[in-house]
Amino acid sequence: MDVTALVFYAAICGLLSLASPRLGRPFIRLAVGAVVGIAAATLLPILRTAFGLG
């Protein structure tokens, strides 16, 4: 894994962890985590192209 992906996913996971206790039940946290993960994986290639990193 390259540094750009590592930093990007670390930032996404860190922000999600700040909100997770407020999201309630484990199933809801899992669903939100899955949606955020899919969104992050979709967004990273777009951002890399926009910033000329890939």
C-alpha cells in the first residue's frame, strides 16, 4: 500500500472513530462504517487524479 492511500484511509478511519460512540447500536455502526468505507474507496482514485498523485 502506498503512502497516499495509507494517510487517506487513516484520516477517514480516525474521523469515523470520533463519531462512532454517538451512532448507537453495533449494527448501525457497522452499516455506517461500510458505507463510509465504500465512499472512501470510490473517492480516493478521483482525488488522486485531481491532485496529480496517481
